[in-house]
Amino acid sequence: MEYEVFVGDRARDDMLGIVAWIARDSPANAMRWLAQTWEAVESLGRFPLRCPIAPEAGVRGPEIRHRIVGEYRILFTIRGERVFILHVRHAARWLRSGGMSSNER
């Protein structure tokens, strides 16, 4: 089964911010990171359930999973046949308790 993958505005902003941060030292590394991360995002269209539930995901509310790519995590939820990318964060950063803001649910 193939899932549709949707990248939310916050996740897109996260990725652009990370690219800008990396590019300050190395534009080439920033482009490599973006390509690698985008490939990981697209791969979630196939077997997204292979990814574990994010440790900070609450018991209530939508199930949040994560895919680790290098030092970053792609946080997403699955609804039916769709994967929604919520955030891309450095692995040291955790979501606040409660998981997502109301407009991400």
C-alpha cells in the first residue's frame, strides 16, 4: 500500500531553517542534508508504520511517530492512507508535552 505524504507548513519551515543554519558553514552540506532528508520524507510513503512512536508522544491524541535521519528526527502522524509530516527537529529537541498544537491535529 502506498501512502500520500503531506509536508505541513511547520515542517517545511523547520527544514528551511535547518538548511539556512547548516549553509552558514557549508552550503554544500546544507544541500546534502536537504536531499537526504527529503528522500527520507518521501520514503514514508512506503511502510510508515516501520517507524517507532516518538518517545514524547502522549497517550491521548494522534499517534506521533518519528524517523531518525542523522542527527534529526522527522515527526509525523498517519491518518488513513496519508502521512502528515509535522516537524523536522534536531534529535536533542523534543516536542512539548501534548505533542502538537491544535492546528496540527
